[in-house]
Amino acid sequence: MPLQLRIPDILPPVSPTVTMPDGPDRVRQAAIAELNNALCAARCAAQLAGMDSQDFGVKELLLTTLSQIDRAAVVARRLL
């Protein structure tokens, strides 16, 4: 006797377990994340430039730049 499978015609409704986030909210989060990534890249570039330079004035300017980038990154993370 062959095995017969019965497939139901209609599946029972399933309640959603996860609510999808709003589109504008996800766009905002993506923009902030991209800003944070750009600030991290700028910080790395400034650090590398400071390692290459022997001039005291250049190093001081780069340290100031690093501190401002860090401040901006903290604000960007707070917006998330």
C-alpha cells in the first residue's frame, strides 16, 4: 500500500512575533552609523599622520583634531 500524504489546503494564520521597525527610523539609524564609521576612519587617518610627523605643531594640531573627532563620535553614538 503506497504512503499517502495529506497536505492541507489552507495553512492556519500565524501571529507576528517580531514587529518590523519603521522605515524612517532605520534610515536614521543607518545614517548615524555611517557618520560614526566616517569619524572612526578620520580618527585612524589622523593617528597615522601623527605617527609620521616629527613636527611638534603638527602633532598638537592632530591631537586637537582627534579630540574633536572623539567628541563628534560620542554625540553620534548618543543619537542611536
